Amino acid sequence: MSFPVGPVPFEPSQSVEAVIRAYPGTAAVFRDHDIELCCSMGLSVRDAAYAAGVDEAALRADLCAVIATGGAIQF
């Protein structure tokens, strides 16, 4: 999956909480990547990916895809 054209809507240094507050649909993406929201809200997106052993680039791509669609699931 590739990033949408245009500026990335968040920085990997932003907290998981900040991303979810700005884009509520992203909560499902974090859960899909096995990132525990109860423990990761204060972590940056980068650190949460690292702590969960998740590929940061894949996580960011999925987050951007959900943000680009307004939180809608694409089939």
C-alpha cells in the first residue's frame, strides 16, 4: 500500500492519542496492527510500532489510507 498523494496528515513523532483524536477512524488501524491502545496512547506512532514489533511504514500507510477515506473501510 502506498501513501496518498499530498502531505502526510500526521508526523510519526505525534502520539497515538493525538492521531486518534484528530482521526477517530485510525483507532481500528492501531488495533489491527496489534497495538494496545490502553498502553500506547502516550507513545509516538513510531515508538508504538517499535514496541509492538510492527513495520512502521506499513502502519503509516494504513493510517494514511484510513485518513484519506475519512475513516471509511474500502473493499
